[in-house]
Amino acid sequence: MHKKSYPIILAIDTSCDETSVAITQGAKILANIIASQVEIHRQFGGVMPLIAKLEHNKLINPTYNLAIKTAKIMPEQIDAIAVTYGPGLAIALEVGLIFAKNLAQELNRPLIAINHMEGHLYSPFGLNSKQSPKFDLPDSKFPALALLVSGGHSDLVYLENLTSFQKIGQTIDDAAGECLDKFARLLDLGYPGAPVMEKMAQKGNKNRFSFPLPMTQSGNLNYSFSGLKTAGRHQITTLLKLFKQDIYDLSASFQNAVFTALIYKLNKAVIKYQPKSIWLGGGVSANKYFKLLLRQYCSKYNLNFYYPKSHKLSSDNAAMIGLAAYFHFQNQDFVSDFNLLQRVPRLSL
Ligand code: KG4
Ligand code: ZN
């Protein structure tokens, strides 16, 4: 295999509360190191930006060293450096950007700026270090529709082919993950609450409480979750005391309402765009029940379903940044002046 067709990319993501450094080669992941700060932020019930910055500064060097060691490469073998420049927490993104710029300068390698959501977009295609670096996706699977659901975003993306895509829908208020986390907090499930809620929901009855299906009247493909959040809060207050079974049933019913809303608009997009495959990415893709619903949906409409193959690839990680960076490398889409590359906390796809 010609080396240059599958460059070795060192990727960095410090957009939120995970310090991550990965090494990828095409679709192949040689290392994907994630140093999570979640235990530190948990006591505050959310991410504290200043603490996140300090932790990133502390963790970025050891995480880099471990990535190099895990991938069993020498720094000189790296062909390019990729880094997330948004969306995310400004002062957290800054840590990754500074580290990436210094490293690119030191190694004299090109720098690639990546949108974090573009990373989530390609996360289903990450392969392990023993597999081929080729992206395993024939042309026959296009056009495709991607649903990206994280703590800050709920995006619907249309892909004509592997590299040309366009956002066709997004949330106008809360993101799906944020909505789940806020409801979980009302149930006292800690932070982040959505994964705990998934466990509670397994023992619950999803039909006990009914919640409104938002945005069904709007003609567009946008999402809104704030009404659902209000309805959830109202439902809790109508129960005078929460018994264990109430928590299980509320979790199951609410989670189901959020997922039904996500699939409702996805279905609208499927009717309009007639895709051959559905892609899923973002932290919420870790939810097994959601994947089951999507799998059922896709098999009903004869669509191929691609989703992150591991928990690591669902949540924030740098390997997905490396996967996205591969396409930028192919186009020689490099940062021309490092001084001009700044963090963009509200960067959109
Ligand atoms: O992509 P991500 O790790 O970070 C952002 O870019 O925001 O997404 C985090 C979101 C959080 O809202 C988190 O609660 C949610 O993904 N999440 C889940 C699960 N695991 C993480 N939501 C539902 N079920 C899960 N198992
Ligand atoms: Zn993310």
C-alpha cells in the first residue's frame, strides 16, 4: 500500500470535558486515548469551563505520549496534525489548538482544522488497528442521511457522497442529549444523567406516561426539545412522591418521547431525500434502546444503518477527528497561517 494514500494523522480533541489524542490512518484507529474529567465535574453537576481548561492543560501531554506509545509509532512518522477548533467550550478548545500548533511547528507537518460535529459524522466508520485503512462504504449506500445527537447538537445531515454534505435540520433550542440530562437531573440521577436514565428505563414502562411529540406541525426538519422538557417537569410535579417504579417509568417514557421525536423528523427527511443509508453519531448514540429503535426503523424501510462500533466512538474522542481529517488531507485542506486559526465555540456544520 502506498503510504501517502493513507497518511498517519495525529488528532486532538479538547472541546469539552475529555482530553483526547488519537492516531489514525484512513479509517484505521491506531490509538484513541481519552482522559475523562467527568468525575471531577460530576460534583458540580455540570462542566466547569475553568476546571476543564486546567485539566486539559495537565492531561494533554501524558495523553499525547500514551497515544504515541499505543500506536507504536515515532512522532516523525506523523504526516499531519488535526485538531478540533469548534464547537465547544472556548477555553477548553484553546488548549488543544495551542498544543496542535506547537506540535505541527515542531514536526514541520501540516495542520488540519476540524469541526467536532464532522468528527461525530464519520465516527461510525472507525476500524481497529488490524483492519484495512479503507473506508468501508460503497457508492451504492449514497445518498445518506446522518443524525448527530450530542449534548449540544441535534443535527440532520444529507450526504451526496462520502465528502460532500449539508446540514438540513438542527435543534432550535435544547439538544436531545441536553434534554435527557436535564430531565435526569430532575429525577436526581446525577451528571451526566442520560446514561443512568437509560439503565432506569430498562426496568420501566414506556407507555405509562405520555409526552407531546414536538414540532410535528412545522414543515421543516428542525427539532425542538424545550416543550418536552417542560412537559417532563410538569409530569414529575403531578406525582407527589417519586417511588422507584415511578423513576423507572418516567425514565422509560421520557426517553422514548425524545427518541420518537428524533425519528419523526428523520422519517420526514427520509421521505424527502430518499437515502440508501442512515448514519448515527454523537454521545446519545451510546443508547442501546435508541439504536434498537433505529435498527427497526431502518430494516422496515430497507435502509443500511451505520453507527459507532464502540462506546468510545459514540462519546467525545479524537479518533473521529482523525477520520474526518483524512478527507481534508486528501484535498490538501491545510491551515495556511497558524496565527489565523482561532477557536470557534459556536461553529456550525
Ligand atoms: O457527543 P458527546 O459525548 O458530547 C458532546 O459533544 O456534547 O454527547 C454527550 C451527550 C450527553 O448529553 C450525554 O448525556 C449523552 O450524550 N449520552 C447519552 C448516553 N450516553 C451519553 N444519552 C443517552 N443514552 C446514553 N447511554
Ligand atoms: Zn461530541
